[in-house]
Amino acid sequence: MQINSYIDNAFYQSGAQFIKLNPYTLQKLHDVQSCDLMGTVAAIQAANKAFVDWKASSLDERINLVEKFKKIITENKDQYAALEALDQALPLWFVKKSSIDMALQSIDEQVAAVKAMHPNSGIQYSPVGVIAIVASWNLSLRLILDRLVPAILAGNAVVVKISSQSPVTAFILADILKKSEALAGLVNVIVTDDAEVKKIIVSHPGVKAVSFTGNIHSSSEILALVNKTSLQSFKKIQISSGTKNSAAVIGEPTSENFNDIMNSFMLGQGQMAWNSSRLFIVEKHEQLWEERIAAYLNSLKPSESIEDNSVWTPCLKKESFDKFDEIKHMALDDKAKLLQTGFVLNDEQKKNFLPAVFTKDMSRCSTLQQDQIHSPFFILSTVKYPFDIPKYSNVSYFGFAAHLWGEKEKLTKVADALDVGLVSYNRSSVDVAGAVSGVKQSGFGLQDFQSFGVFYSNVKKLT
């Protein structure tokens, strides 16, 4: 497939290009035209031109456009899910459920919220201007729509930068924009592997706000860029950064909970913002859990395609392999107990698959407890009592989500003590629609994802 940026309602042609590989076969999947600096500036200019008209649009006009988006996504659900699943090396059923369906639910919730707004003579909301959305690759259509929809409903124009790890999301967004007959320049979609483009988007005076999702290192770069240009123009900033999500279960493994708990780790191979990275179990159930996890890992086989039901899927980035090797060497030196997949990868499979590991009793594990690993290297931790879970979970630098399994009444005190932005009961955070306001290093800036809130709108008080 040929993939281009979509600027001012037209596909942009540039000289440079890069290749996206099929993560299962490592053969060429897409030829991608890499947007250059000239195209990036053109996108920002087109967005500012469109903003002049769109800021004067009625709320009904904005809702109508967003509902067109929803209709198009619904009609093309299978195609969009298949495209994104292959780029991101995720099972098709999972992308349908956790990207497409969650995005549609989020659209409904955003539209319902603006419809339910009651006029307040003391508060006035006005659009900000051009908002830049810079998105990471995992379930990227969902991530983008969680931010694009409130931006549009508030009356803003948008420039979206797609991750080079999932360039097909640019094709999907362009398809939605064309079919919806959106105002020219209202939403501009940039796909590139040129690091300078991100710098231009963030620092350009024509961009008034930046919503960023990505790892902690990329987030730090964004903050440095914004700080560097702050003397010329302040920008609103919204960062959804790294995660280190704990899963905790107070009972023994059962047929009702076990697969859901393991899926929270394995679907995405520890690379996604929603993935669990550490499992807390209660001491009296320790042996049952170890035996069940060991048997589960021993039964896994690498996925061969997006139609395969296996949750053992490829990893996308070289950094994941490097970090995995680093942590595994530390665990072996530490003589930690390792529960790991029994299937032996051949040399070809080792190029795109990593074997899942749960480590136990690792004394030198501060890096594993606190930092992002972006690979399927997980921690199994035993506590004597459930109220000990927050003490150990909260050592992480991040505070995105926690996944608790068991009777909600028995987990309330655990939930109250966790330093996270979201606690989900008996399900993963990936099954909760909408953006999450993370705490600690998982969130920075204006963590308000409502159309008429302090990020997507300028709020004026009238007295």
C-alpha cells in the first residue's frame, strides 16, 4: 500500500519515503511518503485558515461532522481494524474490540457530554485555535479519536502526527475525512519518520496547543521543545506519558478470571499503555498461581497472523529487544525464579518475537519495578495481605492505571491507596473508553479531555 500525508484535503507528495515492514514476516508492507518540513508548515497554515471558518460553526454543525465520522467508522469497521491490526501486530479480534469499538463508544460519550452542557451566563467557552495531536502507535486510531473529537467539538482545527510504527492510521484518517467531506484544512494528517517534523509541529507559533502520547523520553523532548519556545509563545500542553500498571487479584486463579488477567499482560506484549506489568497475588494462593502461569506460558505458541487467536504477537521496536535482554541478564545474575514460555523460537522468529517471562524473587529489580520496559518481561509479586499491594505498587514512577480482580467491596481500600489515574475492577483499563488522566510521570499539563474544558477550550469567567 502507498501511504501519504493528507493536508488541506489532498494527498501530499514528498521526495523522501520509508518502508513499513509486515511485523509477522518482516517483508515490505507499505511504501510511505515521509512528510517534509514544507509539508508540515503547509498543514499548519491550512489548519489556521480552516479555523477562521470552523470557530464560527454552530455546535450542531460540529456534532453533525463527528457523527459522520462515527457512521463511516462503523461502516468500515472490519477494514480499518484489519489494517491497524497488521501494522501494530495485534490480533484482529482485539483491535475490533479495543480500538474500534472503544473509539465509537468514546465518540458517543463526547457527543452526549456536549449535548448535556447547560448554558452558564458566567462562563464563556471559545476555541483555542490549531491543536497538534502527536500519537503513539498502539491502538492509534482510538488514541487519536479520543483527542480529535473533543478538539473538533470545541471548534478547533487540528494537525495530527501519526506514528511511523503505524502509518496505516494516516490512510484510515484520510479515508474518514474524505468520506465525511470535512472542511478543507480542518484536520491535517502527517506521517513521517523525520524527527525534525515533530519539532516544527510543537514549536510553530501557529500551533496553540499540543496533545502528546508517548514514552517518557519522548515526553521529555516535547517539554524541552515547548520550554525552548516559551518566550515567543506559551502553548497549552497535555502529555500522556509512560505507564507501569499493576494487576492484583486477591483470590485463586479461576476459569472466569485467569485468561482476562493474562490478556492484560500479553495483548500488546508489554508495549501498550494499557498493559499490566506486575501481578500481585496473595501468599496463600501462591502455588496455585505459579503452577497456572507456568502451564499457561508453556502452552503458548507464536502468532502467525492477525487472524490467529494466539496472544503471543511480534514486538515492533528494537528498543524492546534491547531492554528485554538487559533485564533478563540482570534476572539471571540475580538467580531470580523465571516462569517463561516453553516454545523455543527459531532464528527467524527471534527477529520479531520475544518470549514472555514472569520473574519472581528478583532482589535487584528496581528498574523492572519503576521503569518502562516495553517488552513481555513481567513481575510476579506475593503479598501476605491485600492492603500491602499499594505500598509496593506505588514505588513506580508512573501512575496510569491499576487492574483489580475480586470482590469490589474487598478491594476498596486497595483502590483508594493506589497512586493512579484509573482503577478498573475485573477488567483491563483497555476496556474503559476515553482518555485517562494519569498521575506522577504518566500525565503532565492540562489533563482535561472534555470539549468544553481548560485544554480544548479557552474559558472566560464573566462577573
